[in-house]
Amino acid sequence: MLQRLLPERGFYLGLMFQEAAARHGMVRVTLDRPLDVAPDAGTDLGYTELADLVDDLAARLWSAGVRPSEHVAILKGDNVDIVLLTCAVSRIGAVPALLSPSLEGQVAAVLLDRLHAPWLITDRATLESTLSTVDTTLARGVLTVDEAPGNTVALAALAGVPRHPAIRLHPREPSLITHSSGTTGIPKLAVHCPHTMWNRLVPQQALGRATRGEAAALHMSFVHSRFYHLLGVLLHFGSPLLLLVDPDPAHAGPLLAAHRPGIVETHPNTYVLWEDLADVPNGPLSNVRAYGSTFDAIHPRTVRRLLAASRRRDPRLMQLYGQSETGPVAFGWYTRRGADRVEARRVGTGIPGFTRIRVVDERGRTCPPGATGAIEARTRGRILTYLGAPESYARQVDRGWWRMGDMGYRDRWGALYLLDREVDQISTVDSTLEVEDELLSRFADLREVIIVHGPGREPVPVVCTRGNLPLDPDSWRRATEDLPALAEPVQCRFEDLPRTATWKIKRLEIARRLAAGELPTLSALSTAPVGG
């Protein structure tokens, strides 16, 4: 009853920069490339300038005809202006639907169809590639961040239109649409509202209080809800920001060295790439006080190298476990002192007051400590539904408990351990993730290793090495003697592995391509084998 009497809170993306500018207007934001919507604005902007640009873009969208509660799909080349456009759409009460630049055309067509004739914000390159076979005339209108042919309206042509007051939707109305990773098929469209987003924001603000005001460097998917919650935390506390589009160490390293961030967050697979920065003389990671990791499991070897790279007194790596549909449901952290005892399968505990976790057997009964079962979570941050697929949403909810799609167990103190995705389980391997962690720890030059079903359901290691050097067969044989029986490894370039927008590996797609003979593999490329 008390909750009904109190006004409902909401996290409104359209007001985020405005409120940050009012508190910390002089704080700077550095980009690694100019904005597509404002190429002349440069790469060094303040909170105030970004808030004004969001307000300006919102006015242009209103002038183009966008109205409250209408869906606005944003599908364009990867850049920070995806964030500004999202906030601008939200500012006038419309609902941004964020589609990954990495989507294939046929998948983008399905998602646009589920949005029911949305407005579309895009660019010329996307129209000529991803959307080249998609009937964009089904959109309510096509707006572009640059000049594009056809029946489109360039946002630049609307410059100077009168500003429009910000509009707040009801806290429980749809306000943001993102999509799931798509690792198991066509991504689902997750519908968020201000109230559930606020319930994700508050615990993350509490976790971020210890590092408030620290400079932060982010390389994350701009179409994932996690980015907006982290941005909300950092803007609230007035952190100077470095926003990276290109994660290549040769590109990101000098920028990190120049800005010396105290907070760094990126995808686990990018952290593996940034292990190369740990020993660089100019110390791009030397000032890091807190690393953030989410989206996927992070390997122990990577944790140790990142923490060792920092010269701060007590650096930590915070791990969040959750989904687009739930937000973070568990958290934990690693310290330098405990780096040698990292248990990568331990993803943390529930967030007090906001999330609860349980592990259940095939009949829905709670498993005792140590027993493996399906992971379920209860959270105030759960999405409203899947747009266009409400039956899929209903199948994952059991009296308020959300099926995470992962297998794991809890220990006697309530900590959660993640073993595998339900769809990725292999009968002869207790935990493919655990075996992958062990292999990465034994081979310093492994870039990635993924164990998937082979054509005969056997466990096949798909490996990628730094520099694409070939594995030494004898070293591999010795290193895997005490592990579950594995098929001969298949070596690929990391760039050839199908991945999501957050660099998650699409295991089922790898298995499919392997069985069909469509997975590009490497022959011997060097006379200096890895592990030899």
C-alpha cells in the first residue's frame, strides 16, 4: 500500500544530459571520432554542449513529425550520436528502438516489421548495405544523419527549428526498446519503461558512489540498455568521459594513456584484447581504480592482467550478471590480492532490496546448495514484455521469477556460480565455460577458445590466437590431458567468428557453420607455433 501512495519514480533518458549539465556543466566528454549528426562540433565537448545538442535534435525530430509514444528505430553506423539521438527521441516522449549496426539485413527487416511502421533514423551507408534489401517505404518516415538518396529527410535540413519542451511519459509506459543478443536466433525486442529503468539505476548508483567523479573510459554497445544506466550513473556524479568506438589497442591505447581513466568498462572480449595494454610503458591502465564487466563471463587470466596493470592502491574489477530483460541481478568483485584465487564461475550475489536469485530443478523445486539447476531471478527491473512476441515473454515468467536461460548452482552462503547456457550444454562436459577458462589460463597467447557441439555432438574447441599463430599440437595435447575429452581443435581468426553487438560469441551459429563446412579455418601461418 505504501508504494501505491508514493509517486512512482522514473529514469528519463531525455532529461539525463540536461540534469547533468545543471549540476556539472563544465565537465568534458572526449570522443574518438566526430559525431555524424554534428561533424563540425569536434571531439571535445562539455556536458552543457551535449545537453544543447540533444535539445536541438529533439526539436528537429518534432519538426519532422515525430510525436509522443511513436516508435523511432535507430539503425545507423556505430558512433556516439546513437546515444544523443536516443536521448533526443526520448525527450519528446517518443520511444527509441535501438537496433545494432551489426545486424544482418534480414534480421533488421524482421525487427522493423515488429515495430509496426516506425520512424527510421539511419545514414546513407546503412541504407546502401544493411537496409539495401529492406522495404523502408513501410516506415512512417526515414530521417538521415547525412545526405542520402530516395524519399528521406536529412536532419541537417531541419537545423534552427524552434525548440520544444521536454515531455515525460507515465513511469509505466513504454519508453525504450532494445533487443536481446540474438545468440540463439532472431533477437527479441525488449520493452522498457521509466519505472523499471529507475529500479535498475538506483542500485548501480549505490555501487558507483565509491568512485564518483573519477574520469571514465567506456567502449560499449550504444544500443544496449546497460550503457544508458552506466552513463546515467557517471553523469549524475560528474565524471569526465572518454567514449570509444574503436577498441583496437593501437587506437584506444594512446587515448587511454592521455586521459588516465579511474573507471573503465567494456565487453569481456574487448578486455581480452586490452590485455596487450597491461605492459605498455606509458601505462594506459595504470590509474584504473575500478573496472566494470558485464554482458558475458570474464576469464581469470584477463582479470589478473587487468588488475596487475593498475598502480592504484586497491583496484577492483566489478562483475555484473544479468540480461537485457532484467538488468543486473547479481554482482561481485575481484581484488588484486585475490586475483590468483579468482573463481570465474562465481558471478556474485543478489542485489539487496532489488533482486533475488534461485536455482531450480526440472520440476521447479529449489535446488540445495551445490546442486546444479536452472537459474531464475526476481527483480524490479524486469522489462514489460517482448514486442511482437508476448508468448515468448510469458514462457520465461513463473509467478514473478524470470528464467535466465543459464545453468548453475549456489553455495551455502548464497553466491551464484554460472556453468553454461542451457542451450549450450554438452553431456560429456560439466561446464564448457570452466574448461575454456582453464585453457585460456594455460595458453597465454590464446585470444579466444569456444567449445561447441561438433557434427557428431562431440565437444569441439574453436580457438583463436594472437597474431593467428598456429597451435603446437604436442603442447595442446599435454595441456588437455586432465580435461574432459575434446575433439581436435579448429583454429579460426577471431574476426571470422559470428558475434553480437556486445562481442558475445554466437555459439550455436558457430556449431551450425562448423557442421555445414561454412566456418573459415586457418592452416599453418607461421613456423613459431603457440605453446611450442
